[in-house]
Amino acid sequence: MKPIRVVAATLVAGVAVLLAPTSPAWAHVTVSPSVATTGGYGTFAFKVPDERADAKTTRVEVVFPENAQLTSVSLRPVPGWKATVATRQLPNAASAGHDDDEAANKAVTGIVWEGGAIKPGEFQLFEVSLGPLPTTPGQLVFKALQTYSDGEVVRWIDIPEAGAPRPEHPAPMIDVKPVDAQANAPAAPAAPAAPAAPAEATPTGDSVARLLGWAGLALGALALLTAAATGLRRRTPAPASAPLAEADTAARLSR
């Protein structure tokens, strides 16, 4: 019985771990998807959870990486929140041929959302469409500042390092990777497929109905034949039994 009790206790402990609420310390500010393609555009969602039990999140600021010139940015409206986009002038805008496009001459440096509130135990998604992404593979670090209703500011600005423990307040990051060469390679012409073996006919609804109808007719005919045979047996006269006197005589003669 002891092994059974040990197994039961282990199962109960495992279920308790699975059902236990996640610690707020792991509810970081993140960005999704975390992988993008070089030179492309994408829509990314910054997920901001409220980690405090006694305060709301009232302001979120995302600082764009300095090593990327993201000139095209559009936002999905968030009910109750006002978004402000900050930009900077690109020093090489004229040489890049963007003299007649004022928006292309500026790169986004950050976005601030304020006016709304994220309640304790809740989170909010802030979606951003941006590009063009850098043509060189690398990482884009979006540092985030989260302000609570009591004035506390949590800075999600730490950059994880290889081989080091995960920082307490990691910054949201996007890995920019090149497109797989095999994915863009033209597909080889497919070899002609061998003729497929004829599939067995599968009875359709109409076929099934017909089969059932024929079966019903066969059963009905069999019932009629059975009834007819029974009637004939009933109408056939049974041989009359010998008179008692003759029967006795026959018995005596056989002795």
C-alpha cells in the first residue's frame, strides 16, 4: 500500500503545481511574434500585464531601437488609450531619395500609450505595424517603461546575455532573420503520378436506400412464400384414423 500512497501523493503534488497561479514575477512585458524577416514588414503586439495587486497600469512607453530606421509605423486603436508617436529626422534622408516624402524622412523613436488603465490581474495588447525591418540579421530591442497609478515606474530594459541568468526585467526583443533560401527556391517539377488503383465503390445514400428497398422486397416475398406454404399445409386433409375396432383387430392379429 505504501507505493500506492507515494504515487498518489506525487500525482496530487503535480496537479497542485499545474493548478497553482503563475507568479506575477514571470508576467513580463513581451512582444509577439519574436521573430521577423529581414527587409520586411510585420504586425507586432506588445503585451503588458499588470503585476501589482494594489495599483493599475496607466502609462506604457515603448522605446524603439536606435540601430533600426523604422519609418513606416501604424497603430491599432486601443479603446480608452491615446497613442503618441515620437520621430526623429534621418540624417541621410536626402541621399536616400526621400526628399518628397516627409514621412519617409523620419524614423520612429518611440510610442506612448496613456489615458487608459490595466487593472490588477489583467493585461493589454498594443498592436503596431512597422517596417521596413533592417536588411541585416540581428536583434531589435524595444525597451519598455510601465507606469502605475501610484507613480511607480518599472523599466523593462535589461538585455539577456548568452549563458547568463535571465534578467529580472528583460526588454522585449525581435530576432530579425533572413528568409530561408530553400523556401524561395523554385519547386522541382513533380513526377507524373502513377495511376491510382480504382477505389472501392462506397455506397451512397441513394444506393443504401435501394439496397434497403430490395432487402425489404426479398423479405416480403419470403414472408408471402412462408404464409402460402403454411396455408397449404393447413388445407391438406390429414389421413383419417382407423376405426377402433379395426385397430384392435390388427393388434390381435400381430400377436
